[in-house]
Amino acid sequence: MSVEKETPALPIDLYRTAIGLLALIYFWGLNSEWALYTAPDGYLDHELIRKIFWFSRITLYQPWVPQPLLYALFLSGWLACLGVFLGWRPRLCAFWGWLVATSHFRWNFPVGYLNDSSIHLGLFWCMLLPTGTTLVWWKRPWDWSSWKAQCVPGGVCRVFVVNLTLAYWVTGFTKLASLYWRKGVALYIALQLNIARTHGWWDITALPVLKIFNYSALVVECGLPLVFWLKPGNKLRLLGLLLAAGLHLGIISTIGVNYANLCWLLSWIIVLREDLAIYFGWARSQLRVAGRWATRYAALVVACIALAMSEGVPGLGEAYGLGFALQWSLGMSQEYHLFDWIDRFNFVVEDRSTLNGQPLANVYPPGMRGMLMQSYLLDMRWMRLPRGQVGEWQRSLRERLERKLAQRIPKGEVILTTRVTRVTYPDNLDLHRWSDLEIDAFTLDQGKITPLRQ
């Protein structure tokens, strides 16, 4: 056993409570999507996923598990998040919730994205942080006087801040390699994409104003970690919180990715834990004695994540691949690159599918996962696929899309067409150039599917 520098316990459990509540809402969303992606007759062929992405086999979810048992496993993860929220064996519950959420992500790997990995990371930290000494909501009466005086070892908190520093710096500095971010047009393009809440709102006249926010986002993302290491009580730390709130709430209101940005905002509770103790005048108890295994494990995982973020760093070559393999084996799947890909993946699409020559609505499932699925069909994928298996994956998606449409359309001729443009600088910022891509064409007759093209 060894002694670590103390830190107030109340902010750590405040973070744990907030992440537990966010994870409960996240699992509710996964439950509503069960029939779309997780179930055997959904849009995803899980056997093919395991064939193409062999590493997705490392999961609690397995093909031989009966569906009722698979759903019970999912519900157990959901209940574990309730334990995290209430403070009932929170570290054990965080471990199980994290394990189930990670398994769910790997089962539906092709449509996983930043929201998923952010919840995984939040539950991961709740598993390692010294939680559960305060804000134990399931026990009454609540002992506020004791909670305000309680301290815990702070080693994992310091590694947590290193992880947050890495996240902001990777997110910010990698954008500097993007021509569009340097030219000040990247934010304008991002707000035009289908993933943005404000899709279709903007025209070229908004570009001068959005350039200011473009460069402001770069400065804030690159500069925020500098305030992490200032002395607690320094007013610049509060300024950093205000800038972070502006950044993340701005992203939520315009682009979305709610869970990821809320997780980043909640991380400031750990960053400002000492400031909170100073501001509220919390007393300090004697330092507790604890081992450092959690700190060492956390440092190992963050080191693997840092290695995984090293793509393009001179002298490291393909080391980032090793980093991804290591963090995956440790149960993580972190990727802090955010919109630095805007130069390449800047497609705007409009569904122009028809049924008997008339517009056909709701062809694809809603939300980000539906957009990701559509991106594979249009060969505009964000995720890398093994060479030679793109066609097989597209065929599988088309077949399942056809079957889903056959369930709601008794008879008719269906042509799946998408109108596509790229918001490119400087020639197509006003989106004047479009083209039509036909994805599929078939007839339906009481569940029978007949292709129109050979």
C-alpha cells in the first residue's frame, strides 16, 4: 500500500453521478435502436461484421447467444449504469456498464461513432476514479458534513487530466494540417453537412462571420489545456471553463454529437475539483491510504491512446497502429480527431428515392447511424474497410435495406437515388454543382424482391 496526494472526494462523485445519468439516457437510446441494428433481422449482418472486422469478435455479444439472453445482458449493463448514478458499488457497476456498452459498440461496429466512445471513456474513468465515498444517493440520511470533508487519493485524477489534455490537443492541432481550417472555411462546410442540426440553413453570405468562429475554435481547442496546470484558484481556470462551455454548447446546438460534448464538459468537474473545494470552503480530512494500481492502469491506457493518436508524427511511422491494437485489447476505442477530415469527407446528400415515380420518404434509419450506413452505400465511408470487402459489405446493406422496405411496401417499383455534392473550396462553397447516384432499383410484390438492373 502507498500514499497518494489527497484530493476532495465530492467533485469526483459529482462527476460519477452525472456520467451515470448520461449513461442511463445513452442506454435508453441504444434500446430504441435495438431492432434497427442489434437484432438479427436489422440493417447489419453481424456475421459479416465479424468476418470483415475480426477484432470485433472480442465482445460479450456472440452469435450463438440467444436473443432473449443477449437482451438480458444489455439490460444488465443498463442497470449497472443505475448503480453508477446512485452510488451503489459504483466502480463495479461502472466496470460492468462499460463492458456491456463496449460489447454493444463492437457488435454494431460499422455504425459506431464518437458518442459511443465518449460514454465508454466516461464509464472507464468512473471505474478507476476513487468514487463511492460521497453522494451515495441510495443511503439515507445523506451525510453532507462528512461528504464535504472527505478526501481520496488523487493519482487517477491527474492521469484523467492528462487524458483530457491529449484529447483537446489532438482535436485542435490536427486541424492545423487541414487546408480548409487554415483558410477559415472548415466550420462553414461542417455546418452544411447532413450531420449538422443547421444543415441547409447557411449560404455563402454567412462565411465571413463563420470564419471568426472557425479560428476561435482552433485557438480555444489548442489553448484550453494550458489552464489545466495553473494553480487552483487562478481566475484563468474559470475563464477556461467558460470558453469550454461556449465551445461544447456551440457544437451541441449546431452540429449535435451531444453525448461526446457533454462528457467533455463534465470532465471539467475533475479539472476544477480543487477550485470547487476552495470556493465552497470544504474542510479537509486526513489523507487516506490506498494502492496505486488504478493510477498505473489508467496511465497505461492513456499512453496507449496517445500512441494511437500519433499518425503523421515524424519518426513514429506506423506506431499508431500498435497504439490502436493495444487500446482495443484494453477495452478502449478512442479517436480524438474531430473535423480535421473536412477536406476529404465534405459530402452533402439528399435522398431522391422514388416509389412508382413518386418521392419515397424514410428510406434510411434516422440519426447519425443511418447517415453512416448510407455513407457505405455511396462509397463515402469514414471508416476504413479491408481491401476487397467493400463490395460484399455494400451488397449486404442493400439486401437488408430491400427487405426492410418490403415489409412496409406491398407492391411497386422502387429506385433508390441520392443527390450528392461536395462542399469544396473555393469552387463549390455555394453548392451549385450536384450529381445523382443510383444505389439500387427493384420491384416489390408481396415481399418478393426483383432487381431492375443486372
